[in-house]
Amino acid sequence: MELLNDKYVFFVTHRIIGRVEEASMLKYKQALGHKEPHDRLRNLQTCLRGQFKEHWGLSEPTEYVEDHCSLLERQVAIESGDSRMEKEARMGIFKQYPRTAALPFLPVITTLFYCCIYHYDNAENSIASPFSIKRDFKLSENQFLYTAITARSKLQKWNDIETLLTGKGWFGKMKMKASIGFDKVVDILNKMNAPTEVLDRYLKHIDDTDVRLSIASKMNCHNTVIDTLVQLKDRQQLNKYSNKLQYSSAESIRIQTILKNTNIKWKN
């Protein structure tokens, strides 16, 4: 009780002497002390209305507290619905991939990852839609793409990833593009144990052939290595790579067929 009184005196004193920011931050920290999500949300909203919004000089911290309230409010609503559906076994994904923690109090990127796992196909105006989280919390394309690819890879939803990486180019023509770079895309997919054919699909979009060759070799994506060496018309390196492969393997046979192709004008 004495500690609470001391905090109240501190708060009132700072309001009186005009140190509004310190007083407001004290109230904010007090609100964060509540362990129950609904209680914390209610106290944060009270703090936002009573301390931050009424002072024009606190515009920057006000925006931060608004985002905090908005995120927690969203998390509480999603958690309520998901915990109910989990108990009622209404969504098979909760059984296939059991939840390991409650959603409230998690960072926004973790919340995005969660919703990419459990609510990826929700309508975009749904509070649980990953796309609405990206929009409402002004996440960058890189933040969204990295998180979404990781989450959908975990579920082996390779078609979702292809859709994510397909966009309109010049004159409306559809093309593959990745703001994080296709080297990062392949790195994520490899860490999530994507099959070789999926890795090959995106390796070919790495423009730098040296980087593409290096990554493909490390990941044993033989077809990408072969295609790139043919693109470079490097017969010597193709022969050398053939020696690394198992004799009579499909890739080895493919190389021998390519080397016999008289239409290719090799540079060496």
C-alpha cells in the first residue's frame, strides 16, 4: 500500500510541475504490470485516453501506445476464438500443429507468424488475417515475406509460397519477385527441409550465376547446377561436376546427353 501511495504522489507531483511525459510513462508501466490480458488491455486503454491522447506533445509515444493497445485487443479476440475452436476440435490444424503458447503479449512478428500458420486463408478484412496484420501495423514487405514463407514452409504449403512470390511485372505480365532476394527465399526453404524440386524452382531466379552455383552446389540441387553451367556454356565445369555425381544417376545421364548435344556452342 505504501508503494502504491508513493507512486500516486510521484504521478501527481509530476503532473503539477509539468513533467507530463514522465507521469504518463509511469501510468503506462503500471498498466503493463497486469498479468491478465483483459485487465492489461483495459488499463492500457484507460492510460491511452487519460494520459497520452490529451497532450499534443506526446504524439510519438501516443502512436506507440495505440499500436500496443490495438495489438493486444486483436490478440485477445483471436485467442478467445481459437481456444474455443481448439477445445471443440473444429479446426483440424490445431490437432495437427498444437498451439504451444497463448497469443496475448507476444510481439507483432510472432503474432503474424501465428496467423500465417492458423489463419492464412482468412478473408483479408478478418482481424486474424496475416494480410490485415501487415496492413494495420505497417509491416514492411521484407518482414511479411520472411515470416510468411517460414510459416507456410513449416506446413509444406509450397503453392502458397509460389503465389506469394508471383506478381505483376512490366505490362501486367506475371513474374516471380522477392523483395528479400531469392537467395534468402531458398535459404528459408532449405532450413525448413523443402524438397529439391521446390528449391530448384527459386534458385533459377537468382540472377548472379556465381551465387546461384554456390548455393545450388551446397544444397545438392544438381539440376540447377547443370542448367547454370549450360547457360554459361562451361563444358569443363560440367564435366568436372559430372564426376561428383553417382554413376548412372539421372543427373549424370542428363549431363552426358547434354555434352553430346552439338547445337550447344561451348566456350571451352
